[in-house]
Amino acid sequence: MVANGKQVSAILKPNRYWAALRPHLPRFSVEEQRAAVALYRGLAKGEPVDDAQLARPLGLSIIETRAFLERETIKCLVYTDDLGRVLGFGGLAARGLGRQLRQPYLFKELRGA
């Protein structure tokens, strides 16, 4: 790639990449961080995570868990199926479910849909 008459690499260094990305990422509260960890742990087992599975480690009811997943900071990173189970979160998907993922909210926003 050429910029200003100089040959430059199109690959950003990790620290520059994260510095550019950071302002666009949601900021999680402590409880949202706990939910993210619980979702990653559940998805790492290779299966979708339902409301009851997420509610247990968070100490929430199923209704509270569903409302929690609707928060804007979380919602933009959650991929669900038609039953409301979480198939993917923040780039990690349950094994073999990549084709079933719905288009994430974040990408719809970025494309202006």
C-alpha cells in the first residue's frame, strides 16, 4: 500500500489496532463483565447457552437474565437463535453453529440498516 508516496504496511501493529478500536467498543459494568465471562464459559463447552444456564452463575432470575441480555452494551455482541439461546458472544460461537448465527445488531448499526 502506498500513502503520501511512501510504501506502508496495511497491517496495523496490535497497540495501534486496539487504540483505534477502543473508542468503538462498549464499556461493561462489573456485572456485565461477569455476564460476559459466564457466556464465554458456557459457549466454550460447545453448546448454546439458554437463560437458565446464564442465570445460575449470575444469581439472577430467568426474566432478569433475559432483560440483562437486552442491554445495549451486551445486545450488540450477542448472537441468538429463534429460541433465544445464545449461540455466540463477542466472537466466540458454540461449536458447529456458525451458519445458524443471525446477523449481529452491531453490524446492522454500522451498515446503517
